[in-house]
Amino acid sequence: MKYKKIKIGKKLVPEHKIVVENFLGRVLTSEEKIHHINSIKTDNRIENLMLFNNQAEHKKFENQVRQFGWTEPLKKRVRKRWKDL
């Protein structure tokens, strides 16, 4: 499934990027990556999105979920995700 995109001027921008930028009140850096917690790429509610500083952190998180499942430390990290910014 593909990401939802919104036309801004002449550009198509992923909706999840706009949602996170509006929530944070700033533009994301080119390094930052957004994760869809429930893996549904069209579910762009802020409650379903998680921001990572870079692709390596994002992949590490995804690998931990795949390897160990939704452990309590991972659930805690998801709950705290917007508080740490």
C-alpha cells in the first residue's frame, strides 16, 4: 500500500510528513524518518506516527519489534514518543 499524498503547489507531499510537521510546528530535516506504528501507511493520525532522528534508528526499532514483538519497553517508548521532543 502506498502513502497518501497531498498536492502543495506543484509538489506531492506525503500526508504523514505534513501531519508531523504541523504537530511539531517545524519542518522535518532530510534525515528524520516517520514510522506508522500500526503499519498501515494510510493511517496518518498523530497517534499512529512516530518520529526517528534517522533511518538507522527507525530500522533498529522495526527490527526489535519483529524480533521480540511488542515488549513493554517498546510500548513505553511509543507512549513517550512525543514527550521526548
